[in-house]
Amino acid sequence: MPELQAAPKQQQPQAAQLSKLKKIEWYAGHLANEAASKEKAGRLGDAIVDYLQAADLLLLLAKGQQEYIPWKSFSDRAIACQKRVKVLIAMRKQNDAAADASSSG
């Protein structure tokens, strides 16, 4: 009988852990959406920060996965955020160079 009582207690931390992971996953998606909105508004620096934070969270989620499919999903989403950051950094450099050329000329 004591074994039966121990099972629900063991499931509770797993459920709490799953809930935490879902919250982190939601927040990573929220950050990516915020980054896209900031990018559209021309706030490239803020968008870069949000994409990098989303990528960090997604990589943490991937690291904790035991199965390949969820790991691959989180990893791919993190890579997509990182690629977007590279593009935005290049755009920012290009914009800065164009601004420098127009102000000096």
C-alpha cells in the first residue's frame, strides 16, 4: 500500500517540471514574436536582443530533452533565431555605413 501512495507524489514534481518547461517554451515563442515586431518597427537592436534571448531559452529546452524529435524542434527554432540575428547585425552595419556615408558626404 505505501508504494501506491508514493506514486502520486512522484508524478507531481514531473507535472510541475513539465509545466515549467511549457512556460519557458511559451516565453521563448513570445520573445521571438516580440523580436519580429520590433524588427518590423525598425528597432533592430531590440530585435537582436529578443532573438538572442529566445535562442538561449530554446537551447536550454533542447539540452533537457531525452528524445530526438523535441530536441530537433527546439534546436531548429534556436538556429532560426540565431540566423535572424546574423541578418539583422548585417543590416544594422549596412545602415550604419550608409548613415556615415551620407553624413560625411
